Amino acid sequence: MVFGWLHDARAEEPTLDTADGLDACRDFEAKNARELADWQKQQPSVPYQYPPPDVVLGAPWGPFLKGLGSTGELLVASVVPHFGAQFRGDTPAATISWPWSLPIGPALTCSRRQGSFTVQKHRPNRLLFEPGIVSSNRGTGLFVRLGYRFLYHPSDWVVGVGGGLGSTAEITGNREPFRLSLGPEAVLQFGHCCDSGYFTLTARYDHFFAGEVRDTVGGNLGFVYF
């Protein structure tokens, strides 16, 4: 009975139209624009109705709550940290960080739910800005990482794969001076492309150019919007 309900629920979900590849995504967007223009031409004209105030107890709580509902994933991804662990030489450490990424460049994968004209895009190239805190028996310190990531996530994959390169600036703490590193990372992205909202698992190595402990290895897990 339960499996039958799950099957029926999945059958009711809108089917995804997808495209993979740079040229395919460009053609997909052009097709979507044409179909949207044709659909708009078929809609009857509706006279404008002045909207009534959307207030609760005299305050504009309606728009506020609607805004939170429509941007909930973005808020969670921006505020809730990623939790991780790290080895600083032989010393274990705990980390929390906020890895914010900016997708740039052309889309490599596109999707659209049938019955919708909203095209979701997956841009594989990302710029990374990640402030965070690391704590061990050597103390607690602050760090910021700047880097580049490439995430490959075709439309029929549930897990995307990628990697990147970046530099971590340890600002203070952990008995180390201000210092910079250079190191690679590997990333797994869990979710269905190309809707927003994913979990990412990151493994990272950093080699620092100063300080007592020059090599660190670690990883973290958390929720991201893109």
C-alpha cells in the first residue's frame, strides 16, 4: 500500500524536460522563449485590479512571510554553516564554515518542468568565498578561503562531481601567524539537477607557506543553494 502511494505520488510530479551541453542549453532556452511568447499571445486580456493591502494585525506580515517561504532554501544555504573535521599534522580539529559560491559562465545543463516556462540552469564554473572557524587543542582560529570550483552534474545524475583549487588565509589563532596556503579540493554534489538546493561533501588539502604545522587535510558537509 505504501509503495503504491509512492508510485502514485511520483506519477503526479511534473516531468522534467532537460538538455545537456553548451549548444543544447542555448537551443533549449531559445525554444523556451518561443513557447512562452506563443503562450502569452493566446492569453485573454484581463483588466487591471488594484491589489488590496496584504496586512495581518495592521502590519505587512503577509509579504514578509511569503518572501521567507519563497526564499527559504537560499536563507538556509546562506546562514546554516557546513560542519567538518580536519587534521593539522597529527592534531584533529573541528571546523564550521560558510562556503558561498558564485556560478559564472555558460550553463552546461538545463531543465524545465513540463507546464512551466522557467528554465533552471547549472553553471559548472564557480568562484568560492568561504569564511570559517577552526578549533583544536592548539586553540581556535579564523580563516577565509578564496578559490575556484568546477562541478559536472548532468541532468540524469543524482550526484555531481567536481574539484577546485584555492588559497586559505588563516587570520588568527591555533598558535600560528597570519599565513596563506595553496591546495586542491574534491567535491560531491548530492541532488537532482537543475533545481536549487543540494548537499555538498568536500575533501581538501592545504599546504601553508609559513607556520609550525604546514599541511592540513580535512573535509566538510553542508547545504548549498547552487
